[in-house]
Amino acid sequence: MAHIDYATIPQAVREALDRHAEEHAPTGDFTTAVLRNDLMQAISRADADSLRALPSICAYVMIYLPGGCHGSREKVAAWRAAATVWSAT
């Protein structure tokens, strides 16, 4: 396996991913596409820094974020919907 350089991940992207995982917070179009596992949308919405870091961003999501919060449109929607459940209790 190639070395994964998490330092290449733009800080704003990492913070958005962490807020999504920890607080069920919505993210921007690029990070939402990554979370949904929609490669074509992620590439089309990435800025230059995020595009260069895309392999590291994907590895970060797979290794460090809970499996229930990413992987498909449905999983991301369900994860975000759970935020209203948690905040209501």
C-alpha cells in the first residue's frame, strides 16, 4: 500500500469531514460527493488542492470516519437525519 500523506488534506476539508462524523453536520458539495462515494462529482467539484489530495481524503474517510456516515447517498442522508434525533433528545 502506498504511503498516505494526511498532511496534504486541506484543513477546511478535514474539519468538514470531522464535523460530519462527530456532529452529523452537512458539508459542501465536494465533501458530500466524497462521503457519498461519488467520484465523478467529487472530481468535478474539487479545487486544485482537494483534487491533489483526493486519495488521502478518501483514505481518511475510510479509515477514520464511522462506516455509517459515508459510502452512499442513502447512508449520508440517514446520518445527517440522525442529527435531528440527537438534538431533540
